[in-house]
Amino acid sequence: MAILEKIEAEIRNALKNKKKERLEALRSVKTALWNAKTEKGANQQLTEDKEIQVLQKQMKQRKESAEVYEQQGRRELAEAERKEAEVIGEFLPEPISDEELTNIIRGIIEETGASSMKDMGKVMGIANRQLAGKAEGKAIADKVKSMLSQE
């Protein structure tokens, strides 16, 4: 079952169970997925990878908004954003462990023959494709930087 279909089913459940906050989060995610599906140049079918990208972007936006609200002393808004991020997280695949991330990136570095920070772009391109939906871009970049700076 596609992520969009799962979200639509969860919207029905939230409506039945009168869970307003959950319903708002699910509807905003559904809107983001529909926008991605209908944007200019997109084909009419969303791949699971594209759905995951959209969800990750939504999750990142919620986390950043929560941080901003927290800095401004608006704790109730920050908490609402965190709850929405939790709901979005339910539809994302389990993130890989730090050890798995290290092993995958080590393999990519060996495969590409990367030896310094000059090769970071080459490693990042492959790593982002392989780890799409499994790890955040920032975590990947941090790990690649630390591993390439050691070599």
C-alpha cells in the first residue's frame, strides 16, 4: 500500500475517533503529497522514494518550526509542531543505526576511491541515492565529512 493510501486510511480513522491534532497533521501531509503529485513536470504517479522525500521535507519543516517557536518562548506552538512531526514519522521507514551508516559510507568511500574532502561531492551523491529515506541528509553529510577528514 502506498504511503498516500495509508495516510488517507489514517485520516478516516482520525475523523472517526475525533483526533483533531492528528487529523490536521495528516491532512497537511496529504496536501504536500498531492502537490508533489500534481506539480508541473511530475508524472501522475508518485514513487515511494518521492513520497518519502516529501515526508522527510515535511518532518524537517516541523522540527525547524518547533525550534523557532521554542526560541521565541512559544512552547504551545512548538509542542504542536513536534506532535505533527511524530505523526509524519510514523510513515517514514525506520532510520538506520549509526553503525550501519558508517559501514555503508565506508563502502562508498572505498568504492569511489575517495581520499580527501575534495571527493566529498562524489561520495555524497552516491550516499544520498543509496540512503534515501533511511537517513537524514545532515547525518549523512556529517558522517562523510568526519570519515574523509580522518583519511
